Amino acid sequence: MATAPEKQLPYQESLLLDYMHRLEKHKDGRKVAHLHLSLLRPINRRDQHIRTAAGNFESLLTSMDAQVFTVKNSDIFVIYKDTAHPQVETAVQQIRYLFDDDPLVSEEQSSDQKFTTWYDAEQDFDAVLQSVQSLAQAEKKRQTEVRGRMDARAALKAKQEKGEPLTPKVLARVETALSRADLSNLVRRQFICRLDAQMVPEQLFSELFISIKDLRETMLPDVNLVANRWLFQHLTMTLDRRMLSMLTKTDSISFSGDISFNINIATVLSPDFQAFDDNIAAGRRGTMIIELQKEDIFCDLSAYVFAREFVQEKGYKVCLDGLTMETIGFIDRERLGADLSKLIWHPDLADGGDELHSKLKNIVKTGGPDRVIMCRCDNRESVDFGRSMGINLFQGRYIENLITEDGRRLEMLKLKRRIERSEADMFLEEE
């Protein structure tokens, strides 16, 4: 039986190792197929691919003729009765068809790497057990390292929250470093989507932004960036310049479709923005949305009006960012001349009462359902509430998850069609 440490291993590795120990007394009349899917190219090794591959053994699981284990590195182990060998061979062949464009399959004849290793459980038991033990030990080591990184990340976060406040001296040093650093790996992207009745997202445009969290962890682990609001504001202006610079160099970051990005009004009125505007195609301006924070707008309203008129005449759109339950009622997007506005989701919105809801519905109805974006949507409740108010556009982690799920659905549909085509080709060859 498995020892105590083995029981602490991740579920599939632990279960497989435990099953191998029990199989030792009943290995007669059993075979093992080890599918080396970990050797596939990463693009063919996504979760939906592995689930589809494992699904080919479903009938054998139902008939109790086999046990199937999908381990963390994506390999699949099938332990089955001799009598089920033809069905297992057929299932493995179908899986090969799924990945027939992968070098692991297409170049197998001339390579030392094999798609499948076949074992006789009685004759090759020690070899199979050694392979399983190696996988289990590797996964146990990986889990230990992951826990260590998570603990270190938690400790870093706590340290940052209690860290030294940002000072002018530290800011000067950071800005010098930022002027030389490659920030492309800190650029993040979130899509703004319209959702249909089945919650399938339609991607309209995406927001590009530099992750402050990742920047802090990379360059300022001991500093609390937001402790001094005005110094932080100055830091964001440096980041504005770097973002504009990257947007003019397509080799720095890759982006397609309509995009939005958040910058300061002072940046819009600076030579840096003029240089950015001079270096992009005129037709590209109409695909860009400039997001401005409400605090920045009301800090100098005349500067905002000048900046807004300037960029809109150039062809850019303007989005009023950072509206909340407290400010949505008295900040008028239309009077400010903005094209769009972003309302930050908070559960208190749903509990705001009839007066707030009526006011919000009227704002959306008057301006149009595609003028207000519900952002920071982390759950289904945010979307349901937004829809009840008449809002059509949504952004946030929940929306990103919907995009991922839709991608998986389309990928699985594509794989299913490939299987059907392969089965049809096999049928014609038999004919």
C-alpha cells in the first residue's frame, strides 16, 4: 500500500501510485498504455485537448474494463484487461488522429520519442512502477515549490502593505530605472465585451495597461506605492510615456483591433503625446479610446475640456473612467463630452435601492446601452445587475473567464470535427 507521504501527493499521481501497488497482486491478464502527451507541442497540450483525449476511453471506464489516469504533466495511463486491448488500440489511434500535425506523431518513425508505450503488466511491472514513482516524485517536488512561491508572494504582499512610503528620492531612482527597463512583459490586456443570451462574449475592444501590482513586485518590493497619492500620480505619468512609446513600436507589444488605454490629462497635453500622435497612422486614431480618470478631470476642468476637444478632433474617443455608486448620479458623461463611461461594479450597487436603480436606468437609457461599461466584473451577479439596468458592455475577470470558456468550446468543436473526419477517412480506407 502507499506510504503516508505518497498519500499527500496530488490526487491523480497519488491514486495512480496506490493503484499500482494494489495491481501488483492482480497483474496477470492486465496491460498498460502510457500516452506521452507531455511531449506534444504546448499549443496541442491545452486542458481541452487532454480532456478530449481522455474522453476516448469513456466506454472502457463504463464497462469497468480499464482505469484511466491523467497526471499533471498531461500524460495518460490506461490500465486495462487483456480482452479490452482492441478497444484501447482503437481509442489510442483516434487520439493520434487528433494530434496528427504534431511532430510527436508526424515524425515518430524517425524519432526516439514515442506517442505511446505499451506494457504487459506482469512482465513489465517494475518498469511501469518506476515510471509512475518518478512522475509522483516530480509532482510532489513541484507542489512544494509552488507552495513556497505562494508563501513568498503572500509575505511580499504583506511587506508591501506595511512598506516604506514612496518618497521623492525613491521616485527619482525608480523613474530612471523605468526609462531603461523593458516593460512589455508587464503590459496586460482585458477585453470589453457584449454578451448574448447564452453568455457568449463578443469582443468589441480591449484595454491595455501596465500592471502596477507586477511592477511593484518586480521593482519596488519594499515600497508602498499608494501611500503618497501625488507621488504615485507622478509615477503614472512616467508609465504613460512608456505606454505611448510601446504603442508606437509594434515590435514592443502586439495588439490588434480597437484598444483603450488610461493616461493622465497632463500626458495628453505633453510633447510625448504629440510625438505618439505623429507616429501612428491617421486611420488608427479612430480605433483608440483614451481613458481619463474622474479625479484627474475635476482637478483641472479647463485642462480636461481642452484635452478632450484636442483628441476628439484628431479622431480618438474619450472614456470617463472610475465612476462609482457615489459619483454616477452627479457626473454627467454627456455634459463632459465623453464618448463612453466606466462604472465600477460593487455589490452595494445591487443593494442601492429603487432611487439609485431608477437613476442608473435613466442614465443608461438616455445615453444608450453601449455608452456605459460595467468594469471589474468578477462574478455573474455583476453581469445580471448590469443587464437589469440596461447596460450592454462588460469588462473584468468574469468576462475573461467567459472568453476562455468560449475558446475551449470552439476548440473542442474543432477537435470533434477532426475526429469525425478521421473516422470517415478510416471507413473509406476499409471500404
